[in-house]
Amino acid sequence: MNKEITSRSTDYSQWYNDLVIKGSLADYSAVRGCMVIKPYGYALWENMQQQLDKMFKETGHVNAYFPLFIPKSFLAREAAHVEGFAKECAVVTHYRLKNSDDGQGVVVDPEAKLDEELIVRPTSETIIWNTYKSWIKSYRDLPLLINQWANVVRWEMRTRLFLRTAEFLWQEGHTAHATRDEAISETERMLDVYATFAEQWMAIPVVKGVKTANERFAGAEETYCIEALMQDGKALQAGTSHFLGQNFAKAFDVTFVTRENKEEFVWATSWGVSTRLIGALIMAHSDDDGLVLPPKLAPLQVVIIPIHRNDEQLQQIKTKAEVIMQSLKKDGISVKFDDDDKQKPGWKFAEYEMKGVPLRLALGPRDLENNTAELVRRDTKEKQSVNLDQVTEIIPAMLDAIQHNMYKKALDFRDRNIYQVNSFEEFKATLDDKGGFIAAHWDGTPETEAKIKELTKATIRCIPLNNTKESGTCILTGKPSHQRVLFAKAY
Amino acid sequence: MNKEITSRSTDYSQWYNDLVIKGSLADYSAVRGCMVIKPYGYALWENMQQQLDKMFKETGHVNAYFPLFIPKSFLAREAAHVEGFAKECAVVTHYRLKNSDDGQGVVVDPEAKLDEELIVRPTSETIIWNTYKSWIKSYRDLPLLINQWANVVRWEMRTRLFLRTAEFLWQEGHTAHATRDEAISETERMLDVYATFAEQWMAIPVVKGVKTANERFAGAEETYCIEALMQDGKALQAGTSHFLGQNFAKAFDVTFVTRENKEEFVWATSWGVSTRLIGALIMAHSDDDGLVLPPKLAPLQVVIIPIHRNDEQLQQIKTKAEVIMQSLKKDGISVKFDDDDKQKPGWKFAEYEMKGVPLRLALGPRDLENNTAELVRRDTKEKQSVNLDQVTEIIPAMLDAIQHNMYKKALDFRDRNIYQVNSFEEFKATLDDKGGFIAAHWDGTPETEAKIKELTKATIRCIPLNNTKESGTCILTGKPSHQRVLFAKAY
């Protein structure tokens, strides 16, 4: 156990913060609620971005960039949207500073007040649909399949690194369609892209579902989501895809001429994932020794550490290591030889464990004599002695094995932590004792959902898409229900 | 000549705007001074980013991300910096909106006033050096070689798409070093990276030089730059690399313990290029028919257009085109077959000319009979009939030829437009009649430089790095000078 890291059982929340800070993923900043994403954390984000961007482009999307600022009045155009987003946000009121009279700094120039305040985008539906108005005239202009990689700001009162920060990085897709059906298909397609990314790249199993009205995106007709389970039994929403109906088209008067020469409002979707996914990645897989990163996303996949007593030994090891590295790099595997002489091997072992590097190869003089090396997997900590002639075949196979094992472990954990309960007592007991996803009957009303949240802090995470219909009675009100929904406490 | 585009001779400025708008690179937005970068323009930026990012990583840099907001007091810490950057900027004063009393929208909540205003970053030296303070303790922590891809905001009064916008996208490198020499080497290394990128990728020749004190970055000891010449004879600063000395380390108290166990201030550099480069790319190469994009950065390198009278012909052409495309894609060439039946071939020819696609291949039924196709290069508009069996060899070679020809053409133009003048009369006449870079003697004082700017609008673009020493007298004051410097009117 790494002594620098608080154990999960001691303080889960502190454990998480320790991993973020000591794993060099992010740091606090001088600006309240804003974080600094450090190079190692940013490299992880770049890997996530690269794969998502590829998947977006493969499904026909292109990237564009829209302004950071949104005129205040735009937010008010869509009734539900303004309720959800025009509250806690960063407001630009002035465009100039001037030297203070005492010469001791700068002050806001009262002369430079904006006629209309600008909001730093909390999400971009309004500015984008205002732009689409001039881009869409006819069915020939549709569909528009556009994505944006950007920073957004939501003035959260309680922040946590990656999970909830005032500024965060994300992508937001904003598509425009000629028909309702096409827009719904797009919403579902992008949910599938997110689910595939979460499961195959992040090694995190997710439940695909739709949100209840209470949890829906402000301005959406339907919000689809993927929900993941963290090791402490709390859920984390890992991505959302919204069917926006014609709400934004109506708010910004975006119509098109159909093939039949009629004028109709355009149909919309939006969908996004953010740097929050890094929080999910940490909490889904890591342990008391540090981060455990899935090989497909790890910034560094293999580290080679020399064990030597003198320079001559180091040179021999280095020569061998370089042959191995060349071969691995040819296979697209990222690998580093750490011969930094300021630290001992034991320190390095702990450091790369903390950083979640999937495979560690230790090479000493005796290994060279025996033509072997010691290979250690981060996920299971299993050690094995491998033949150096086979090491470049074993490593790629083992990276695959780690990726699959991490997913399987997370899936087993998730599946073990879905509980069916049939009474409110059982509901509360399960929530307190075990956490996890609780599948329970609910009468379908926002009031009951709100009451359960008030009493237990649990929310309905989603109504799973593959739900089986089943008659029952609501755990709180006893009213009839035709399906179970998934409750959980959530990040 | 494309009728939708104003010719350069009629109105150069309108020609530029036409290319940006009609070439689908960018659009105006509802927010004053902010632009929307459209998918085609963004694809160009992505290609530029990808290559620059690769070059940064090859020179040992890593990416990170720092907050969008800068506390107002940070800007005031470095005396020169505050003069340069704390003036026209977006100021966040509040963090909440609330429903207006009349129920007709939202208003700023006066209760939610920030104790200290936040500035939307115009550049990030201050917030980054405030962060480096906690990252740097010892010489072991140095150098720090960090780059950030980000949006920044400078509240410009007069804006032009790409060239000068309130919000723009850029990268900013911020490095920290143990010695003055190492920091200067880094500054020069990154200037070389920019020059290589401009010349080999953008096909734009540049002059490497240093700025005079008047034109220096606010807070720098020395600003290195690359200067390019546009077709209208005006210069454009295409990238800057700053040696910041210990100015920011002193302002934020960033010291380190040396190998000799002494405490010293850290040495700094910063360097950046922005979406402004897209403006340079347009103005350096394009013509009255539209954009001319260098093959190495063009979002689409080859377009294949079918010329057909019926579906059967189209099918035959398509079959052939698919074979060609498969082969080109294998070589990493981007290619599109445009069989959109809503537009005629002539319209498509004009459209892809406008968009600057380097090569156009037209395929008709007679071509198939003769086993030929018509290939047209965008840069010279030369047409040639090519044998279909050779087309996949000819195309990559011709893309290379276009890239080289574009650079050579721009270099010839630039070299033809460097004028040596020896009197102020000659200076003014050359500036008015020809424009271009004017190499002239200057007495080395900021006052003379300012006076020349006032009288002619020309500024000293740079003192070229490879300048030959030559005795002379200042064109304005007649005082002695030991070298010529480059003057120009500039974007």
C-alpha cells in the first residue's frame, strides 16, 4: 500500500483527491472552482479526445467553433433552458480596465460597460441555433452534423477536481435534421457511440437509459444517458445525448423548406461528454496504490526500469531495452526507459504504480544472463518472469488482457451491485448498507421522485432502454407501476 | 473569374472577406468581434494544429490546460504586462443571473458580485507563472516545457475575420529554465519551429527577426518574430517567441534551488501562433477565383467530378473513381467523389476552385473510353489529360509540385518586394507606390520609430536575425546607424 495515498476504506473522497493530485493529473488553481489539468492528465484527455473525435467523424460529423460568449437575452429565449442554465454562470459586464487613481493596480473602467451582458457559455445551444438560422434554408442544407471541442463554465458552488469544476473541457455535438425520426435516430446513435467508448476504451460498463422529466436537460424533450457505477457504490452520469425536438428551432426561428415546398421548424439534438470522464475513469478502476489506467487510454503503456549496480550494467540493460522499445513502438505501444539516476528502483516502482502505468518491465544483470525479465501488471499486480525473446509478443497480448480484465472486473462489480427492492424500507436499507443501483418500482410522477430524493438523496439515474416490463407498486406511494427504474446516489 | 468574388484590384479588403465567407471558412456571429469558425475553416485549423502539435512534441514539449479566468490583481503584478494586456479585455464581475421582476427575462443578480473581478485570459503568463510557483522547487524540476491549446479574448475595437477577432484560438507555450542561455535557446528553437511550419507547410516564406522595444511583447526582454508579406504588400506577423527573462518569476516569486544549492529566479519563455495564420494563408496565396490552399494543409486535396448524361455512365465513372480513391487514400491523400446530382459540373468546378482544393480530376464517358482523365491544378489552373493507369502516381507527385510551386511563387513575390531606400522621401514614395518590406537605416530610438509610424503608418516589422552590418544614416534623423531594419505597413 502506498503510504502517500489515503486508502479507500479510510476516506474514499480523500483517496480520490490523493490520486488526482499525487498522480499528477490535475491541480487546484488560484481561481475558485477552476482546475489546472497537468500534462499527465491532459495526455489522458488527449487520448480520450482522439478516439472520440475519430468516432464522431466516422459517424459523419465535422468540427466547428462557436463564440465563447452568449448574449444574455439568448438564454432567455427557450423557457426551460433559461431555468436550467441562466443561473450560476460567469457574467461579463465590462470590456476595459484602467489604471487605478492611486496607481496601485487596475480597476474596471465604469465607462466600458456593455449594453448587454455576455455570459460565458455554460452550453452552446442558443448561440449555435442563432447561427444555424442563417445556415439552414432548405432540406438540402440538412442534416447539419456538427461537433465542437470547447471549454464551458458553470458556476458550481461545491467543486471537485474533474467531477465538478467551474470551468471544464468537453465536446458538444449540435445537429439539425429535417424529421423527428432522423433526430431521434441521431440521439440514439450518439448514445451508442458514448456507450461503446465507455465500455471498450474506458473499460467501464454503462447502463443506457433515458432520464425522467426531473433530470432531463433544460430544453430537451428526451435525455438519453449512460450511467456508470463507481467503487463506492455511487453512480456517475458519463454522457448524455438529448433529443431537443423543435424547441430551439422555435426559440430562434429556424425553419426550412421541405422537399414538398412547405416551411417547417428544424429538429435538433445535442450530446456531450467532458473531462468529468477522467473522474469516472479514476473511480472505476483505481486502488489504494494509485491509478489503474486502461491500456487503450493510458498515456504511457509500458515502463522499463533498469536494476543495476554500475554504469557498465546500465549500458548492457539499456542496449537490450532499446531493442525491445523499438519493436514495441513499431506496434504503436508507448514505452519509456526510466534510467533517471536520482531515484532508486523501489521508488520508481511505487511511482509508476501510482500513475497507473499498465505494465512494468524490470531488467537486471541476472535477467540478462538468464535472458529473462520481470513483468508486472498494474491491474492484478501479478509478477511473472518472461523470456526476453518473447517479451515483444507477450506485452501487446498482455495489454489486451489487462484491458479486458479491467472491464470484466468493473462489470462484475456493477452487476453484483444492482439490487431489486420492493419496499421503501428495503430501499433505504440497501442504499445505506450497499449503495449501488437499486431497481425499484416508481409511480412515474416527478413529485414521488422528488420526495424520494429528499428522504434518501437517491435520484432516478435512468429508465434503462432494455427494461423488461413488469407490473408492481411504487415503493413510496404504492401506486401501480409497469417497470422498475434505477435509483442511486450519484456524483 | 468568379463573379461572386470581388477582385483584388477592385477592393482587396472585400476580396479577403469574400473568400472567408464564400469559401465557408468562417462567419460573423451575434457577439461583437467574435467569429464562428465553420467546418471547412476548422478542418484547416485542425490540420495546422496537428502538425504544430507534432513539432512541439518532437521538441520535447507536453500539453496542459490552465484556467480561462485570471484574477484582476495578477495582471498588475508585472509592470509592463499590465500596460499591454490589462486594458481592452472581457471582465467577469458577477456569477449569477436571476429572473427579472417583470418576468420578461433574466438580469444580473447584484448579490452575486465577485470580490475580485476575473479577466478572460488575453494570454496566460500570469496564471501559469502563479501555478509554476508551486511546481518548481529545485533545478530537478527544470526545464518545464509546456504548451496550451486554448481560446483567448482581447477586446479589439476594429475586428476582421481571422486577422483580428475579440476571441481567437491559439497555442501558447510557456517554458521555465534554470539558465538565461537555455531560455534564449528555447526562444530561438521555437522561432525556428514556427518558421519551418510557415515555409514548409503553409508555403509562406518568412523573415526571422527581433522586434524593437516599441513592438515587443509586454513583459518580454526580447521578442522574436516571423514576418510574412501579403499580396497587397502589407506585412503580417505570423508568430512570436518571447524571451521573458526573469520578469514573471520575479512578479510571482518563482525561485529554484540550483545544483550549487543557491536560490535563483527562474528564466522564462513564451511563444504562440493563432487562427490569424488562416488569414495569412488566405492572403498569401489566393486569387480572384477563390482560395488556393497548400496541399499539405488543405482539408480536401483532390476532388473527382463525374461528367455524365445518365445513370449508367455515372455508375461506370463511379466504379473507376472508387479504384482511384482507394489507392490515393492508401497514400494518405484526402479525396472526395462529388456525385451530388443537385449541381452541374460547371458549378462544381467553380465551387472547388473557390474552396482552393489543390487538384480536380474530371471523368467523363469519353475519358473512360480513352483511359484518360482531365486533371487541373488549382495553383496554376493548368489542365492536362492524364492516363488513368498513371493517375495514382501522378497525383501525389503533383501535390508535391503544387506545394513547392506555391512556396516558390510566394518567395519570388516577397523577394521582389524588399526595397532598399536611403532617404525619407524615397521611403514614403516606395511605401505608397509599391508597399512591401522596406530596408532602411534607423537611428535605433523609439522616438524616431514612433515618428515614422505617425507620418507613414509604417512600423518596424523586425530587425532580421541574419542582418549584415552596414554603416548608414537614419532616414528620418540622419543620425548614424549600423544596420538596416525592415519597415512595412502591417496587418
